[in-house]
Amino acid sequence: MYKRSLERTFCVSGSSTRWLQETRNSNPLEFYVPSYEYLTKNPIQFGQVQPNLGSNDYCHYSVPSLSTHSSIPLSVSPSVPLPFPLGHGTTTLGFLFQGGVIAAADSRSSCAGLVAHPASQKIIPVHSHLVGTTSGTSADCVLWKRILARELRLYQLRYRRRLSTAGAAKLLSHMLHPFKGTELCVAATLCGWDGGEEEEEGKKTKPCTSDRGAKRRPVAEMDDKTSVDPKTKPVAISTTTHSGPSLVYVCSDGLLLKGALFSVGSGSPYAYSILDERIHWGISVDEAVSVAREAVYRATHRDAYSGNNVDLYHVTAKGWTRRKREDLKEEYYREKEREREKMEERKREREREKVKQEDQPDFNQ
């Protein structure tokens, strides 16, 4: 046997070379924590100012980690000053109502004054009953949603049930928190439906027997704290206490908020003006879809970083369904048509009043 160790070389700045040591004994599930020099920087200036590293400390460059016995260093590259600030924005929203959860977003990806992509996907399905809206850096949002989808799928295979929306949000929050203060920019709204699979599994569950022939209770009848029977292979599952629609907001600094209505992005103030007035629990599905579409349209009408199309997802007990993508120009034309019809109706009303006044006899003569 030989000692399995690995030494890697990383170029940090200019011609100076720094050595980072990595061992095979490191836990592959550890999260990398940025170095101390980066964490002391202002989050706004992070990535735009090169850390002040000495010229003589070539070796033993330590990388802090969540573990005290091992660390997983990543390649450290020099910070390149940005030639100009890259502004970006979006409009995403989600709300609860009696028919489930509605998630809506525009499709414009922007970089400063450039429309980088007019038809990007800002609502990403995580599993059959959970979708997430994305706001922030597109690459970061897609990466962490894929990581979350992987972890939730492994959880479902291991415990034979879906993780709740709040549990998924807490997992994502814990994964993002070590990167607080870095350039990571993720703002996600998780829209999902909790519960429902226990009842279906309970109808199909048959009494299980162990190797010794002793009968055990069905999996669906086990109490919440039961997860593994030491005499048999892992079978049991904890039941979900909450059943129904759920909405949770998660930010890249670890912030987690639960609510019934969220709108995130540069166009959110304009979307809130529509949502706060017209959204209530008893709204119908058609009205909810119409309000969500109009809220995104109003935001894109005033926000330069939002526009092009609107995507709508509806999450119910049967899973998520996606509405056909609509061009926001169509909503503009529909609004102009409604305004034209209102003006014609007012004109006809004035003509009817004028005819009534002419038909009335004049008693003064």
C-alpha cells in the first residue's frame, strides 16, 4: 500500500506561485469556504479588488474549511478589476391561493445595457411538485438548482418520500451560507406542494415481514420517528405534517423567509403594485394566471432589465404544469384593444345621453 496524497500547484497572481496541499482523506461532501483575505473584503467590492497577499509566503497557503481536520482547496485565481459595473435585473414572482401556487417570470437576461438572451428560462423545475424562480447570476442559479434537485432526488430514493418545500429551502440555505460575502448571487423562490404521496402509498402498502417471519406494521402506519429497522433493510418513512401549497424565499447569504406572496428582481416594485391589490386566497385559477401575467407585464413596461416573454407555472397536488410561453407584446396589444373598447363604449354612452336629451320636450317654451 502506498500513501495516497496529492499536491497541486495553483498560480495565484502574476509570476508568483503558491502551493496548496490536498489529501485524499478529505471529505468529498465538505463545502469550500473562501480564504480569509477574501472574507475581509466588502461584499460590494469583492472580486474587483485583488487581495493583498505577501510576496514571501509561497508555501503553506491555508484554506479555511468547515472541518478542523481536513480541507478541500479550490483553484484560486487573481481578481480581475471590472472595467465597468455590470447591472442586471429581472422580474420573478410567486404567490399562494386556494388552487395551489403560481410562479411567473420574464425571460430577458441582461448584462448592463446589453440584452444577453431574450428567451432565457428563469423558472426551473426541481422535482415533480417543486419549481424555483431564479434571480441573480444565471450560472449560479442554474448550478445550485441542479445541486438541489440532485439532493432532493437522493432523499426521495433513500426515504421514499419527497422532502417538503420548507426542508428543501433550509437545505439550500445551509448550502449557500458558507459563500456569504462572496460574488455568489442567488435569490430563489421555491414554489411547491407538500404532502399527498403518503395517502397514495398507504393504499398500496402491504404488511411486511422480517427474515424471522414476524409481522411488522405497514410502512405507512409507522410513527414519525421511525426510519430504520435494524433487523431489516431500511424501509420506513416519516410522514409529512403539512399538506398543501408552500412558498419559501432563499437568498445567497442564507436568508430564508416563508410567506404567501413574493416578488424578486429589479421589476418587483412594479409587480407588487398589481399583486397587493388583486391577490387573495379565494381567487380562481384563471384570475390568478391573469393577474400574474399582468404583474409581469407592468414590471417589464417600466423596468429596462425585464421583458420579452412571460413564463407561468401552476403547482397543484398533481404536480406542476407549465403554461404556454406568451410574448409580452401580445399583452400590450390586448391592453390597447381593451382601452379602445372602453373609449368606444364611452362614446356610445355619450351619444345615447345626447339622444335622450333631444327627445325630452322643452317645457320652457
